[in-house]
Amino acid sequence: MNPIVLKEKISEFLKEDLGFGDLSVAFLPGGTPLSGSFIAKQSGIICGQEIPQATYDLLGHATYKPRIPDGAPVKAGDIIGTVSGTAQTLLSGERVTLNLIQRMSGIATQTTHFVKLLDDATIRITDTRKTAPGLRLFDKYAVSVGGGFNHRFDLTGGIMLKDNHIALAGGVTQALAAVKRHVGPLTPVEVEVETEEELRQAVAGGANVIMFDNQNPETIKQWRQLVPKTIKVEKKKRGGPPPKKKPPQPPPPPPPLLFPNKKTPPPPPKKIFWCPPPKKKTPKRGPPPKKKKKKKNPPPKKTLTGLFFFLKFIKNPPPIAHKLEVCQMVSKDSFYPLEISSCGRSFLLFY
């Protein structure tokens, strides 16, 4: 990495993070000498070993000694470097340093994964300009450390005619003719094509590189036969790696049985006996009945009114007393059950 640009970028990051000073260390003994280690928490490809020392040089007195070079594999627990310096320098520059190293190591690890996945020296994985603003220097360096190759660093790195440029010029042929009149022989011209007709126009117009925009493998094989070997071919694929297939899940367990013990039958359902109120007789139409003179009746005898009798006989009675199933009485009036049990018979009296 360019050391001048590297220090400028880190200086911007420190200004953003520190502001007017680190309040967490301002009231503590920041001049205390400390030493420590950078330890990997997971396996991968290390990248960004220039970052710590460049950060500490801007903050104060600290020395970083890398133990593993960029591009080397590490596993969880490996010490990638040691550092010693004042507490204020180490603590104030900790977050910027770790953020950059972690990001760069992640990009390098993912790039190495794709390179090994292809396992073909004739195919090169290249990056794009689709980087986070301010981090292009670090992201592109990490791609190269992981085994990939850098495309354009900026818009002056070459001419790339995409769909919007082609539409502006009126077609592939017109766009190529316009730029070829003004650029020198060392400036490459790349054309992005989406149809076979555009591909043929790009070949005829003298493009140095042709990009197949988001085409499937079968189309790429057919189009590759139409491009001479003097023209480089690129394929652009949108999106990230394919999602990992989830292992098949076992079927859910069957619902639990209501009565797992077959020997124990379910309890009998509750029986409800309802005594509807007596229906009122509707009088027939006709002349009103003559009123009868009320006779003085003798005082009524004290008798039990509203008596309901329920008797249940059970065949083959057991040798012990058997009680009738739970019964409930529902009626307009209130009834109070009285249960009488005997061997083989049960009686319910409601009064």
C-alpha cells in the first residue's frame, strides 16, 4: 500500500474516532507502559499488518512487531503480533486498528475461498469499484492478498462502456468509434454486452475486453466461441456466494397420546339431566268462561311437592357398592340432589 495515502486515510479515521480527545483515558495514568498481543479469534487469512504501526506513529510512542505476514493462514488462538507502548497510545488507537485488520482479513479470507473453489489457473477473480467510500485502498489490497486481482482503482484506470454509456452513444458501434478516436494505445477499452448482437458489434469495433453481463454458463460457452483469443473476456455475476444448503431436518415427533396407558380407559363423560319446565296450555278461542264462585277450600295437607325420582338398575352388580355417575340438575327452579347408594343400585332424589 502507498504509505503516504495509508497515513492520510488513517489520520482521517483517527480524527473521526477521537474527536477532541479520548475522555476514557484523559483522567487515568495514560503514560503507563503496557504490552500486549494481537490474537486471532477464528481461522482465516491475515491481512493488514501495516495498519498498527502506521496508527501508532500518528498517536505517540508504541511499537508493533508482526509475527505472521499478510496472506498467511491463521487459526483461532494464534498470536499475529505483539505491541508495547504507553497506555494512551494503545487504547486510543485500538478501535481503528482492529476495525481495519478485521475487515481486510475477512476480505482476504473470502477471496481465498473463491480461488480455491474454482481451482483453475486460467480463471482470475477480480474486484470492482463497489467499495465503501474511503476504504477502497484497503479493500483492494485485501483482494490481492487473498489471491484475487484488482480491476480499475478509479475512473482513470481505463474506459469501460456500460449499458448507460452505450445508450448515450446510440449503440456499441458508435460508442467504440467515439472513444477510439481520442485514447492512446495504452488505455484499454472494455465493453459490457447483454445480447449476442452487441457482442458481435464489440468484436468488430475492436474492444480490448468484453464483459458478459450476468449470463448463465451455457450462454457464456456459446459466446466465448465468437470472441477471438486476442480479446479478453470477463463475466460479471451479481450477488454473493450461493446460500448454504440446510441439512434435512428430522420429522417432528407425533403428538402425545391422550391416554398412553391402554389399560387405563378414559374417564366416563359427565351426564347432565335436565328437567324442562311444564308447558302452559294456551286457552282456546271462544266466549270467556264464566267465573266460578270461589269456594273455601280446607287447608292443604303438608305433602312433598316437585318430587323427581331417578332409578338406575345395573345388571350383574359388583360385590361392592357402586355409585351412579356424576349428575347435574338444570331447571328453572333449584333442585338439590340426594344420592343414595347400595350394592348394585343407585338412587337420586331431587326435591
